[in-house]
Amino acid sequence: MGLQWIDLDLPRGKLQVRRTRTNGQEGLPKGGRERGVDLPASGVDSLKEHRHLRGAYVFCQEDGMRQQQRGAASQCQHQREPPRRLLLA
């Protein structure tokens, strides 16, 4: 997971895709160029709550080093709300 805080513009709700990580190697995103992505308000709120000062990476270990993909997935899993059930009358 290579997402860094500098890739995010939370006040504007934007994420700039600047790089990809595959097999431990960093490179250009698909298509060979950067692109912008609009974030939904819920995503911006979640990222604001997740904000930390440990390091440059959004998903990082306690020491600020980049989080491995498995660790980031479990980190997100813990922060998600349980699904809501609809009751039909």
C-alpha cells in the first residue's frame, strides 16, 4: 500500500494516484500517468479520523514504515461499521 498523505487533498475531497506498488517495486500507475480521483464525503471523513503523525504513509505500521497490503486490509476491516439490517414489516 503506497498511498501517502501528500497524495490526498482532504479539504477538496481529492486523491492523486501517483504511483503503484507491485511485488515490492514502486512504479507508475496503470496508463503510465497520474490521475485524480474524487473521494466521497464518507471517505474523506474516514481518512480524517484515521489521520496520524507516524509517517508519510496513510496505512503504516506503528513505527511509520509502510504497511503491507494484508495489514492494511485488516486495519480497514476493524474500522468499518457492521452492515445494517433492514426490517420489513
